[in-house]
Amino acid sequence: MPGPVTQRTGQPLSASVASRVLEDDRRYLLHSWSAQKSRRPIVIAGGQGAMFWDAEGRRYLDFASQLVNVNLGFGHPRVVRAIQEQAAEVCYVAPEFASGPRSALARAVAEVTPGDLNRVFFTTGGATANEAAIRMARLATGRQKVITRRRSYHGATAGALSVSGDPRRRGAEPGVWGTVVAEDPFCYRCPFGLEYPACGIRCADHIGEIIEFEDPDTVAAVIVETITGSNARIVPPPEYYPRLREICDRYGVLLICDEVMAGFGRTGRWFAIDHYGVVPDMMTLGKGITSGYVPLGAVAVSDRVASFFESNVLLTGATYSGHPLACAAGVATLAAYHEEGLIERARVLGERLIARLAEIGERHPAVGDVRGKGLFACIELVRDRATREPLVPWTPRGAQEKHPAISATLRAMLERGVYAYAKWNMIMLAPPLVITEAELEGGLDAIDAALAVADEHAGRT
């Protein structure tokens, strides 16, 4: 798969230009979630569709959609044209004014979100969407506490990290007051030591118990990644969200579904919660809303929540809320999802992805579990399938993905022309919705071959 690039848009960079990029990167940039001296970045020169290439012209299939946001792949002409045309028309409109792209995108989002999620507040990304949703919940209920799940990740801002179970939250601790942590609906590693379906969906009832012990009059919301993203790709059993919805209704607690990663077709439905037939009170959005072409986030809220802010001030805002370039990109992105049948395409290709991964996993002793929904999957690597011991040991600093067993497996994939990323002992897969069947199969063949590296570490003492 790696090889010379011949098309005009895929020319490699000259050695001098690539060297300057790396030099400036090392000298002037600070990169997130990294010790700077250990970074050895690849210089990216361009991309088209599901493929991108580096400065030397080596091509890679993007099995991560970069950060699970480039759903339409690179260079989608409709979105590129929309950004160009909007920039020429008007490049910025303050949030206090009405603008065509902002209104059109709000309508387009309301038309695809479930139930009565008919009002939209725009933010600058997924983290700020979660910040805004939590603030809205506290204002609308007059309560302060927010229940989150242990393996959640809701963004890198102080408030979003405070309601994240991810160990990266230590950078913001002690954080924002009022977060209460619950266990996950993680069947492969059930925190209650139970087996589905005999468990009776204990993981949902557990949240009801927490609400009772915390005092329902103090709990504003439960926030969940509908399908957990980079912290395990947890797909809850079908009964989980109906049960959680009933629990939240019982106590007057708002349900916030974080669909920043899982939304906009990633799981084979418009939103992951659509698989469960449940309507949350609020839904947070980002990433796929513009396919990552311009930063944008949003909170879609129910009519009931929106009605509170008809006569009460919405105490949140941002300079770039509903930026016209981002909203124009969003309108074009949603139109592409509709007109190109990409939501259904993600469902069909997703079924193939999960089925092939299951077949591949059977051949590799290092593969303990394969899970996911649509084009949103995970391979969990273990030392021993019987004990489910993770392939790499846990460290409180969360650097397991740097362990030779994981880094060498990712490197073997990259050498075969497939880019993905890892978290702990899990390889995360999220190819663009526009990936072709041939590209998907070729990428899976490369992953199959690369997993032999992980097998070498399985069973070692």
C-alpha cells in the first residue's frame, strides 16, 4: 500500500521543506498529551478520501479518521467549496446576529436529532459543548451534581475533564465540584463480576442507587458517552439506555448523551442513541458535524429544556459560537451524509468491519475481544484469553500505548500502510464513512498481518 504518489495533489514535499516543518515543530510547538522530547511526528503533506500521505509520498489508509472526526475523508469537494464561498461572502458574524449558515445548520441538526431535540446552541468543539450542556443542566434544574462514568472522556477543558473518568483529568484536578462517578456497562470487564443477560442490567440500576444516596434534589444530570469512545469502545446492551432513561425520569434528572465521537453516522445510525430508541434531554455534538474541516460543536436540547431559557438567561457563550465558516461547512457536511447515503453505508460497511475483525481475532491469541458498532471498533489485546489479563500492564500515567507490544503493533500496521491509534491495551479503529470496500478489506488484511507482532507478546511472563 505505501508507495510513490503520482496524482497532482499527492506530490511529496521537498526534503528541505519537510526538514523545516520538523525543525519548526520541534522548536516552537507544544503538542497535547505528550512529553515533548519523545515526539517523532510524521510530516503530513496531503490527503484525499480515506487516504493521506507523508512528506516522502508514502500513502496511508486513515483507519482513525484522524481523531474520529474526518468522517467524509479528505478533500470532499462539497465541503471545501462551501468554506471557500462563505469566506468570500462574510467571514465572521457575531453571535448576537442572525446569519444564514448558522440558522440553516441549526435546522439541519434539529431535523436529524431524535425526538424533540429541536433547539441548538453552537460551541467551538466537543469539550465546550459538554461544558455548555452541564451549565444548562445546572441552570435548568437548580441542582449542581453531575453523574459520569468511570471510563468516560468528555473533553480537555476544566469542566469537561472534571466529568471525565479518563486519568488525563489529573491535569485539571481538583476540578469542578460536584462530579460523582458511576461504573460502566462494560460486559467484557463487568465491574460487578456479572454476566449478561443474567446480570439484570445491574450497571444501570447502580446509577439509580447513586442518585438516591447523593439525594435526587442535588443531582442535575447524568452524562454518558452513548458508546464510549477512546476509553474502550463500550457498546451497552440493548436494555441499558431504556432503563437509564426511566431512572432519570423517576428522579427528575436530565440525561445528556455525548455523541461527539459516535454521532453523525459513525455507528451506522445518525446517532448512537438511535440504536436504543431513547431520546435524551440533551445531546452534545462535534467532530463529524463538519467532518473536522472547521472546528465546531453543538448542544441539541429538548423543547422542555429550551423552554426554561425563554424567560431565563442562558449564561454561557463564546466569540466563535456558530462561526459562519464552520456552519457553512456543517451544512455541506450534513447534505453529503444525506445525498451520498453515508449513514446507511456506515451500517453496511460496519457490519463487514466487525465480522472481519471477529474472524481475524480468532486467529490471534493476543486478541481478547472485538467490539464496536458501525465504523467504530476496538481490538482489545490480552496476555491470556481465559484470564483477560491486558497485554500491557496498567500504569497510573496512562502510557501503556508506548509499551513495545502496542507501539510495535501500531508500527507494523503503519509499515503496511494503515494508520490507527491505541489507548492502553486497545487498538482503536474508525475509518471514514467514504472508505471503499477494497480499501476496507486491504486495511483489514494489513491489521491481520500486524497482529502477529502482538501475538509474540501474548503469554510472556
